[in-house]
Amino acid sequence: MKKLLLTSFEPFGGDDENASDAAVRQIPCTLGEFEIHKLTLPVSFGRAAKIAITEAEAVGADVVLSVGQAAGRAAVTPEAVAINLRYAAAPDNDGACPHDTPIEIGGREAYFSTLPVRHMAEAISAATIPAAVSYSAGTYVCNDVFYSLSARFFGTPVRVGFIHVPSVGTLGTAASAEALRLAIVSLST
């Protein structure tokens, strides 16, 4: 079986739960052609990305799919691009609050997802779960992880992508988990 690292995030901003973690916990350990390895990341600039990269290398991941919470969105959104920028309106869980600093000094401006984001969004939408391709993963820790993973595995066979799910109160854990399941299954088709 191929190995897929599925990451999510711990709660942040005073919340008791993170919708990404709640949804990822419902994904089975095998799905389609994939053996699923799950990892909850800290909401921490730099540190979360290092943990994700280390785990992806340790498990020999063929695919890394990171999942984050986008509280202002009403749809599940596979992300098309990660940008080399950190900006936080509020501190991360370690107290860092960068303003317009690069993730990687001298690094590429952006990386496109190496997963079929449009196909994933269409597979989710076909199940009547709101979904759309997003062209901005933001500038917070989600983008930080997506960019860092993309930079690390650029030019290798490891495919990297990111999906945002709405907050639990907007879509619900069951629907977000089903959207992730459909996205993962769509990688085999």
C-alpha cells in the first residue's frame, strides 16, 4: 500500500476544538490504496512544519495531505498554492506573531499543490458537500506548513497538498470527515 500522512492542528485562539483534528480523527487507518498515518500538529510557525516534515520522512510518505480549519469559510477548500509569507493578526500557540516575513529566506515565492485540487473539490461537491478550489491558504500556520512541505518535497515523487475545512459549527465534523475521505479516495482515480 502507498503511505499517506494526514496532518491536522491542535486548537488555537481560545477554541476548545479544531475542526481539522476532529475530522481527521474520523478517517480510517486504511482508505483506498493508502495506509493512513495521522499527526496532530501544534499551531506554531516553523515548529509545526518541522514536525510534519520529520514524520513524512519517517513513515516514507507517498502523499502528505495537511488539513486546517478556516473559520470564515462555508466550504471545504483544497488549496492550489502556498506562498512564501508569514503574517499573523494574532499570535500562534507559542506566542509568535510575524508580520510580513518570508518562510524561507531566498526561497521560491510560491509552490503549487502537487495534488489534483480541482478533481478533489469536484469529488466532494458531487456528494453535495460544499467545496471549491481555493487560491489562498492565507499567511498563518496552515500556509506555513503547506509551503514548507512543498519546498522540502519539490522535485521528488512525494505529492503534497492542503485542505481547509470550515469550523465545526459551520459544516459539522461528519461532513468534513466525509469530504476528506472523498478527497483521499479521489487521489486513486
